[in-house]
Amino acid sequence: MAKKTVEDLELKDKKVLVRVDFNVPLKDGEITNDNRIVAALPTIKYITEKGGKAILFSHLGRVKTEEDKEGKSLKPVAKRLSELLDTPVTFIPETRGEALEKAISNMSAGDILVVENTRFEDIDGKKESKNDPELGKYWASLGDVFINDAFGTAHRAHASNVGIASNLPSAAGYLMEKEIKFIGGAVDEPKRPFVAILGGAKVSDKIGVIENLIEKADKILIGGGMTYTFNVAQGREIGKSIVELDKVDLAKSLLEKAGDKIILPVDTVCAAEFDNDAATEIHTENIPANLEGLDIGPKTIELFTKELQGAKTVVWNGPMGVFELPTFAKGTIGVCEAIANLEDATTIIGGGDSAAAAIQLGYAEKFTHISTGGGASLEYLEGKKLPGVESISDK
């Protein structure tokens, strides 16, 4: 990897600023899913084992007003981190000032400190989100080196990632390193055949990804709601299915550009309403006017499974249907199983709903890599340069 990693830096007795992604779901002050905290543990442990002082920065939710601060403190996160590591973790309810500076200067080798939600700095002019240079410089002044381990925010230039990295020697944490290796590697140097599977509701969300992958992938399998915009481009009837009429010409041009690379569903599970108990019908060519397509059909699952055989690199982003309703989850389950059962293949899920589906269906362990950043992984798949990655020091 061309970027420095946490193992390239001398950490002993150093104040190590770490950008983590602790943007976890909270309900009544309790964390409902601690996956993101768990994902950061290897980097934090490495720093403390090497005698570094770990000073952790993260955002939590969106904060625009004083009222927004309610329920957005990182205090419960610091508590959970302490439990997971079975070690004391200091929480400072400030993003700058004397209390924070004093607490950092009192740290010993191996100590861990969590700084309050970086987005609290957004109340007065979006200082964090707009990468205010003065704020980035101030935070950098609190440490000796910087580790960026928050891939989920890598597509944004914030004071707590790009701002700090502009003022200190920096490196990627283990999580960030893994994301760069797998998602970056899949796009830049894939083992072939390279098959991409794209789902989700809108073509507009995936235009850049499709355009980039037409150049890179051997096959692109398309499912989910965006199928119907492509179907309209082919002159098919789609009934009440979701469609972006302003993207039909674009879908047509993508089909022309891709030739036989793009593979669309050959049958669709349809219903008259968006309801788990609705009666379903399977249609192959046109969908009747009173029905909408809500999942790929059994023949498509078969076709996609066949197209995946022998693939050496697979990237999956987006569900094949309305997978949150069990009646319309079979397509997503089928694709998930087909990828999970491939032998000798690098299999990557690009975050978001597909990651949630794989975890929910119990297939997480069978994938080579599940990305922690939905938006960031999408932009990476588009071939865009991510500010959070670019700002890390080169080897």
C-alpha cells in the first residue's frame, strides 16, 4: 500500500490522535449496535500496546443547533469502549479548551481518552464539516502523530481528518488500511474474472459506479429498483414499479456502452402493493399495469449464480429487492449465498444495505471484506479520490 500505516510510525510515549468512526445508533442513551466501536479496537490496542497515548476523535450524528446536542454526546461510546477493552477510558465533554489540554498532558503511556463529538464544532459555522483550518491546526497541536481509521468519513474533508492530517505526520489505521487494500485493490488491480453486482433503488446513485466499472469489470449484474429504469430504456412495460424517467436516456447509453457486460434480470417478483402479505406473481417480459416489481425472480437468481461461477473478484453494492420484507428478500438472499459460496475469490461488500443484509442473514464471515463506509465505498468504486485517504502520508 502506498500510504503509511500505523505500523510505520514510532508510537512510544507519543500523543497519538486517532480519527475513528464511532457514529453508532443510540436509543435513550443506549448503544443499539456497537459494530463500529468493535471495528476500531485493533488499531486502538496496537497504539496502547506500543506505549502510545490514544486520543480519539469521532462525530456522532448531525449537529446544527444547541438542541441537536441532546443525545449526541460520545459519553456512552467511551463507556462501551472501556467495557470492550476492559480498561479505563477517560471522556472529556469538550472539543477544545483547558480541560481537554490538561487531561491530555496528564496522560501516561497506554492511556485512552475520548474527545467530545467533533460535530459540536458545527453549531457555530460548520467548523468541523467545512474543514476550518484553524480548528484542524488546533486539534493537531494536541498530538504528535495522527492515525486516520475512519473510512466511513473518508469521502469528506473535515477538520478531524484532513485538517489534522495537514498539520501532522499521519498514517492509516488497520481498518482504513483494509478498506484501501480491498476496495481500492478491487477497482485498480482485480483478479479476473471481476464481477460487480449493483442493486438499490436509483440509477442516479450508481451512475458513476456503473460508468467506472464498465471500464474495469468483466460483468455487471444489475438488480433492485434501478432495474426498471433500464427496462424502460429497453422499451418494456414496468407497471407501477419505481423508475427515474429523467435517467432513461442515460440508462440507454450505458447499455450501449457496456455491450454484453451489463446483465439485467430475466424475471421479476411483482405485487399490487408494497406489503409482505401481498399476493405475488412472477413476470418475465412486461409487468402488468396494476403491479410493481419488488424483487428479482428465481430465473434471475439462477442466471446471476451462473454468471458468478469462476469469478475471482466480486464487489456487491445494493440489495436485489425490498429485502426488509421477507416475501421480497429471496433475491438478495440468493445473491448473498451465491457470492458467499464462491471458492478462491475475493468477495467484497461495499457497505450500506448489502452489508446489513449479509450480517442479518448470517453470511458476514463468508465474505473477504465488508466495508464500513457506504458513501465512501461508493465513491471509491466510482474511481474518485477520497480526501480522507489522500491526506494520509505516503510511505
